[in-house]
Amino acid sequence: AETLNVERIREDFPILEREFDGTQLVYLDNAATTHTPEPVVETITDYYRTYNANVHRGIHQLSQEASIAYEEAHDRVAEFIGASGGREEIVFTKNTTESMNLVAYAWGLNELGPGDEVVLTEMEHHASLVTWQQIAKRTGAECKYIPITDEGRLDMEAADELITDDTKMVSVVHVSNTLGTINPVSELADVAHDHGAYIFVDGAQSVPNRPVDVEAIDADFLAFSGHKMAGPTGIGVLYGKRHILEGMEPYLYGGEMILKVDFEDSTWNELPWKYEAGTPVICQGIALASACDYLDDIGMERIERHEAELAAYAYDRLREHDDVEVYGPPGDDRGGLVAFNLEGVHAHDLSSILNDSAVAVRAGDHCTQPLHDVLGATASARASFYIYNTRAEVDRLVEAVDDARQLFA
Ligand code: PMP
């Protein structure tokens, strides 16, 4: 039995009705981006139809309405991830990537130097890996990588040795977008804090899919993207502990982020506006708050269970043939995605054959090239699930993989 009323949920996503050559779409590319439900689309159209205006500086009625909605959206997002500091701990950005760059530039560039270390994992997304690698180059700091075990989990003994008093930042993906591994971020936060380091949690594949409480984890920073959680593109979130955000330099300069400006110097606005220079992501932020409402109405625990069931089912069904290699931990202990390869068929060819059956998956390195090197694969196909997916759709995926097997036999 499915834990969610998927039939009812699907009514909110008309895009899922699309057919290609008479075959209904099976959308399994949710780790790349999810679809947007009608209530969130309505929030967007309602904004542009009735109260579109620039925020903060306006005295007129429209600007006041937009400002209140935009500011309250920060509070709503804070509540969604358990940030008791409210809006002051929530910076709206463009995406997860920008949230990471914000901290890397605003904190890393100023605080890191020779002898300092940033500890990452072998399963980091390029968003954090490339960012810290390049900031390390510019500051003389060094990046170290926690290795993965044969099962695709973090080697926690190695983590204990790699994180030392030289470590200034531990940046770790919460749920791997390639392996599906759910990492023990709260345990890693304790280790980081024991050594006086900060921990940055990449929540791009966890916040949309399971209950996440930043204070239970004790994360110093956490980032995620609206477009992976039933919200629009163009909005990301940086959560940061208030005292840390207060102490950091701004990342972008300009209007809105200042308090007082003269020709010689400037002072900064209060949190979070100090980090939101220029006209911000007004409509996207308001729509993200609406996505939080939508997901909370369904219930994050039920969403987590639904995805776990689909992932376990897909894992078992794909492995019915031993020419399929599935990466990462066992099916009953992973986030809602499955990356795999069919022996003798390149992932791109495989996904193109799946596309012929209107099954949408991703093929490539999923922005984890170094991880693919460790796995010994140049690419993989990835099926990723969300609230509207069904077991019948997993069956369609498996049938399409069977077609590919026959075609290349
Ligand atoms: N981290 C992880 C784990 C991801 O899956 C993604 C998106 N693929 C990102 C970071 C980057 O997200 P965005 O492209 O929205 O910045």
C-alpha cells in the first residue's frame, strides 16, 4: 500500500499528463528538478496579477504587500527546517550552488590560509567540491576527502582521522545525489565542533525529501534549492547560525544590503538583508514558502517513507538481472534515487532508449565526476523519485531497461 494518496497528488501536476507519441510520461528525474503543483503555480500568478512590486523601500501599498509576503517567506522557510532564529538565519539566493559560493567567498576567502584544511567527502557534488577546491587554491588551504566504503557509505573511521584541529570547515552532502547514501551529518557535526570547525550541510537532496531539522543536526550552514522541492527555479536558501552570519563579510555589494553609505565607506543592513544585494528573488521566495506549505500538508515523514519504498522497489527490480549494477547502499537504506548501469550499454544510449518509452531519467556524471572515478564508471543512469511517482512507473522503467537489453543483446 502506498503511504501517500498519489492519485490525489497527481491531480496537482498537470505536466504529468503529457504524452509522447501516445505514451504517458514517466518522470524520474526529480533529483535534477521536481515539478510545480497547482497551488504553487497559483501563488506565482497571484503575485504577478495582484501585488507585484519591488520590496523594502516602497511606501506605496503594493510594495508594502510584496515586502510583507517576501519577508514572511523567510520565516516560513525557517520554520520548515527548524531554524528558531527565523528570517535572520535564512538568506535567499539563486540556488544551492550560490549558497555555497556565498559562504566560500564571504567566510572562506577571509578566514582560510596556509595550514588550514577543508574536509569534504568523495561523494560531494561539484557545487561544493569545485567551490572549496578553488577557494583553497586562492587561500593556500588544503582540501581533504573522506573516502567511501565499498557499499558507498562514508568511512567514519577515516573521517575521525581526517578531521583535526587544522580543519576549519567540514562540507558534506546530506543525501548523495548519485549514491543515495544518507550521511550521518549530526555525528559529523559533533566531530567538526570538537575540533573547532564549522560544518556546512548540502541539503539539496534531503530538505525536499525528508524532515530536516538544522538545530537537531547542529549544522552551522545548510543549503538547498527551491526547484527540487516543488518550488520554482531561481531560488535557493542559505541557512546560517545567526552569530556566524553576523560575523561574516557580505558576498555581494550594492543596494538593499547597506545601512548607510557615503563616498568613503558603507555599513551593512541587518540580517538577512546584508546578504541579499539588489532586487531579490521576490516572487520565487514567496512561491518557495508556498511549496513549504504544500509539502508540510502532505507531511515530510510520509514523503520520506514513500520515496524510500519506491527506491527499495526500484533497487530490487533493477537487480533482478545481474547485468545491472546499482551504485550505493542497499535498497532499504537510501534516499529516493537509484543510479545504475546496464552492462555493455553507455548510460547516454540507455537513457535515450528509455526516452523512446517516455521514461525520463538522467544520464551522465550527475555533477560528481570524482565520485564516478572512484566507482570506476564514466557515467551512470539515474532514476529519482518524488511524491507523485508510483510503483507502476518503476515497472515502466524496468520494462524500458529490458527493451535496451534486448536491443543491445
Ligand atoms: N548538491 C546536490 C547534492 C545536488 O543534487 C545539487 C543539484 N543537482 C546541487 C548541490 C546543486 O543544486 P543547484 O543546481 O540547484 O545549485
